[in-house]
Amino acid sequence: MSLQMQRKLSAEESENLFKILKTRFEKNKNRHEGLEWPKVQAKLEANPKKLWSLDIMEETGGEPDVVGFDEKTKEFIFYDCSAESPKERRSFCYDNEALVARKKFKPANSAVGLATEMGIEILTEEEYRKLHTLGKFDTKTSSWLKTPENIRKLGGAIFGDFRFDTIFIYHNGAESYYGGRGFRGVLKV
């Protein structure tokens, strides 16, 4: 998947996305207690590139939702909150270095590469654990996580999933990819 499109939504596209996001926001109040939708929407309206990123998160199956507010930076924090790793973001190796190094059966992209194109970051282990305080996620799939540099330098990458009522963080070669492994993103607006 490669994103070769304009990074701004039309008025109609924006309106449709706002309806989806507002409905999800209202349906999942436990994810963002104390936050108000009009303030979130106003911040998004002032940041059209971020709104575009949220639209791509939605289009690729991420079901983005507000999960917090950073008092220091005054930013709303969105995570992909789909029950399983976003369907249109699976079967990618970890990063572009791994993609280039892979000699046979190259995947279409890398998780880090696509996240960058989308204007988002891959969840860290800490963010992934926070996500799981909001519900059960990745019970059948797994998600690449932002990998510490010392692990990546040695050719590895980390991913997480939820099995046996427990969050597991594992490792794999960064060049590997699986149909059931994708990535979840975070966007700050």
C-alpha cells in the first residue's frame, strides 16, 4: 500500500469522518473520561493534515479514537482502537531497512514506512499496555511495536498481542511478516 494522494480532505470527506469519530467518541466514553467532543473537533478542524491522517487510519481499519489529552503539549491523543490489528495494515515487515534487506517474497511495505506515509507513529510498548487498560485488543492478531534501537541494531523487532488474559511482548526478526500481524498507530493533535 502506498499513499499517493492529496493530504487534505474535501468538506464532504471531513464531515463524514467527523460523524464516524463523534459516534465512536460517544459510544466509548470510558476511553476519554472528562474530554468533550466539541474541543476535539475544533482541534481537528484547525489541523487538516492530522485529520487526513485520521481518515487514513479509519480507511485502513484502525477505528481511531481519543484515548487521552496531554496537558503539557495540549494535544489530544488518538490510538487505533480496532479489536484486532488493522486489517489493511497487516503482512508488513517492521521497517524499510528490513524491507530492503529481504531478498525473497518481499511484502508490499513496512510497518514503519506506511506509518510514516500516514503521518502517524507506531505504538510503543508503554502505549500498547495503556491501550489494553481500555479493553481487549489483538486476541487473534498481533501488532508491531516501536522497537528500542539496541534491539533493532541486532536485527530484531518487537510486537505484542493478548492471549490467556495477558499482554505478551515478543520479538522477531525485523524482516519477518505474517498475515495476522499489523501495526497500531498513535496520532497527537
